[in-house]
Amino acid sequence: AVKIRRRTPCIHARRSAAEKENAGVLEIADHFADMMAGILDAGFSVSGILREYVRQIARWLYFIDAVDDLDENLKEGTFNPFVQYGSFRELKDHHYIWLTDHIHGLYANTPRQTATGMNGLITNRILFRGIPDATVRVLTRRR
């Protein structure tokens, strides 16, 4: 975490400030995505498409992790953008369609241009199998 803050201090500060101000989950997810893309930029020379893949997947990751960690964060008194719902069950029971629409929308804008060969296979498995499968596991609490 310290290395991440050193490489992306401005972006990390914006995400932290957004969390402290109880900004919406989508805004915070965008700051997290910018931070992850900044780390990628700091360490690698990558195409714009790969950078956008990382950004969109990072947005999904922040969102789904917040959903998954809600009950634990409530118990520990730590930040979670979904705290107003009171529990995972409440969030899921009353906002399931909103959740699934936003979860899928977070990575739906990922560029459809994919690499060929092994890179294309890996990318497609992540985007079109891994993310949907992980989403179902989190929302149904299957591990």
C-alpha cells in the first residue's frame, strides 16, 4: 500500500478524500480505477486498450469488494460505501437489480478489441467468464 501511495499520491489522496466525504461508490470506484491505471503507467509501457481494461476491471473490483466486505466492515466499523444499507442481506434483498446492473455496467465499457492468441484467450476468460462468475459467487455467497 505504501508503494501504491508513493506512485500515485494525488489519485490516492482523491480516493481517500472521497471515502471520507461518503461519496458514492461509483465515484470512489473511479478514483480506485485511476489509481490502478496510474500504477500500471508508472511501471509499464502499455497500450491504451490494456490500460482501459485495467481501469474497468479495477472499477468492478472496488465495487464487488465493497459488496462482499459490507458485513465485515459494519462489524469492524471500517469504511464501506454501502454502510447505509445496514447489511449485505438488506443491500441484496432490496437492491439486487441495481447491484447487478451496476456490476455488469462497470466492466461493460471495456474495449471489445482483444489481443489474439494466448493474450486474447486470457482477456476473454477474465471479462466474459471470470468476472460474471465471481459476481454470482459474491451475490449468492458461494465460495
